[in-house]
Amino acid sequence: MAAAPDVSVVVPVLDEEATVEPLFQGIVASLDGAGIPGEVIFVDDGSTDATFERLARLHEADPRLRVLSFDRNYGQHPAMHAGISRARGRIVVTMDGDLQNSPSDIPHLV
């Protein structure tokens, strides 16, 4: 088993098919640029668009991405709790899935 990451980034999403890829790429670039070993956990809170499919494709290309998927919409707080409870990093950073938060802020938070 691989060593636990230093940072877990938890992102609840709902119908964010257009933003998950650029957000994931931005998070990974920010972590890699700062030399921070990390994982990214997206929690799909019952999306009805192609959010889960896009996340699954991204996971296939990069195992640092973990995806949780709810069968229906439970709300942001339960989705956030699910991601945090599965985080393996010693530091957890939470972000919105709609690109409101800049991934470049992660190293400053850490």
C-alpha cells in the first residue's frame, strides 16, 4: 500500500460536468508545483449530468483521484462529510466544485 498523502482535497459536486476536469487539473498542478503529496476526493452528490462519467475517466488516468458517488442528492454537508471521513491526508482542504476557489491557494493554506 502506498504511503498516505500529506494533503487530501475534498470537493463535493452536483451537476458540475463542465468544471470537474479543469478543477482537477488545477488542483494537481498546484499540489505538484508545491511538491505536496496529495489525493483529491470528489463526492458526486447525485448528479444527473455526466459529472460521474467525467470523474471516472479522470480516475482511470490518475489514481490520486478518488470518487464517491451518491445515488441521489443528499446536500453539500453530507457530501463534504463523506469525503472528509474517507480522507487519508493529515491535512484536509475543502473546495467548492464550481471553480469559486482557486486551486493555486492550496499551498498557502497548507
